[in-house]
Amino acid sequence: MTATAPRLALTIQSHVAWGHVGNSAAVLPLQLLGIEAIPIHTVQFSNHTGYGEFKGQVFPASHIRDVLEGLQARGVLALCDAVLSGYLGDPGTGEAILEAVASIRQGRPQVRYLCDPVMGDTGRGLFVRPGIPEFLRQRALPNTDILTPNQFEFELLIGHAVDSLEAAVDGARSLLRRPPDRLGPELIVITSLRTADLPPDSIHTMAVTADQAWTVRTPHIELSPMPNGMGDVFSSVLLGRLLNGSPVPDALAHAVSCLYGLISELPEGGRDLPLVSAQHQIAHPTTVFHAISI
């Protein structure tokens, strides 16, 4: 019997030698879900900024293009089933990613591009370089298949605050692709959603398509400090489950359950999710939450 070739996901993100953010957070979950992860690093730092001082460098867009050209020469890009991107050091890197997506789509129109539009978070505010929000809104958004903003980033993209689940659904659908141009995402997943109509001791993660919407509710866990890389892990697990053929509500529920499980095993004061010691939470979360249609 011939073994089935694994799905391939090109993941273009930051990389740290110590800690779990960017590719250092996304690659292992993809692999544990049976996805062949192909990482391209946009930066290489000693550690993430949550630790304070760090060393390393941001790679120029030309470096990203060089690596992509090498992969294309090997025929690897023609095999990719998905592209995953997260934190962008500058808009030039984003343009290189969009070029790669467009190139892959020429031969594989079914490829999925998941963009985690990293810009900031509630409490921390905006923490990316000037030009990144504009790039994500004007250039990345129209070319994305799946978008995974947190509530802060989502409100930046739609241009106003959301105060209810209904408002969040309406806001998401204002960004979804519409015929005839077919530009924009077909699925938006909003993380860390807390609105006035929701219990204050809970946090919601919502997935919205053109005609359906689901939410997963979990207890809100106060963390200090807040570990880095949670969005990177969430997006990689969501993408992995979707590539494995899971329906959207099942992929959503699994990604939420995985992240909750990892957080539940976080050492006190930890700045990084325990991806290695608690790796069982990635494929088989201990606590399983379910997606509810809304």
C-alpha cells in the first residue's frame, strides 16, 4: 500500500531561538497534526520581546524572496496546500508573502492562505511598525482566504468597536469576499472576544462565514504575565485541522480546546506555552469545548 503524502503548509513568520512565538510556535503543532511545515523566517532573534532585551536581526524582503525562489526551483511551492503568515517586520515582507501566494495559486488555485493580522492587543495597544496596519487592511485582506484577528485587530480592520456578538458577526461579514471579484476572506475567526452582552467571566472565539457563524465559550483565565505566541499556536492548529478536512466548527473547537489545555499547564509566571511538555494538548486536548451555532 502506498502511503498518502502529507499536506504541506508554508509558514512565513518570525523565529526565536528561545521561546515559542512565530514559527517557533507554529511548526510543532502543524507537525503533530500530520502537516509538513515548511518554515521561512522573517526574523531571527535570540528570544521574543516579552523577555525584554533580545539580539538578532530582521531579514529584508529580498532574503524572503531568495528562500522562496530556492523552494520554487525545487518544485516545493507547487506542492503547497496552504500558506500561513503572522507578524510582519515591514510591509515589504508582506508583499513578498503575497507574491508567493499568487505564484502558488497559478498552479494550485485551491491553496488556502491564512493571515493572522498581527497588529496589537487590548491593553498593549498597537505594537507594529508604521505602514503595517495599512498593508494588512489594503493589501493582505483582499488576498486572504482565512483571517484570524483578535478583537483589538478586528476592530482596527472594520474601523469601529463591537459591543455584541451580533455586531461582531455583522462586522466580519462586511469583510468577507463577495462575487463577482471574489476578493477577501471566506472565513474570519475572531479570538479573545469579550463584549457587553457576554458574561464577564468568559471569553469567546467566533468563526464567521457568509451564511453561518459559530462561537466557542471558555472560562476567562487571568494570566500575568500574558504568554507570547498564543495566536501563533491557535492559527497553526486551526489551519492544521482544516487541512485535515475538519468542518469549520470542529476545527474551531479543537483549536480553542488545544490553547485552553496548554494554558492550563502553563507554569506560574511562564512567558511561553509548554508546547513540548504538554504536546498531548495539541492533538488530543484534555478539556474539549464545543462550537455553538449562532
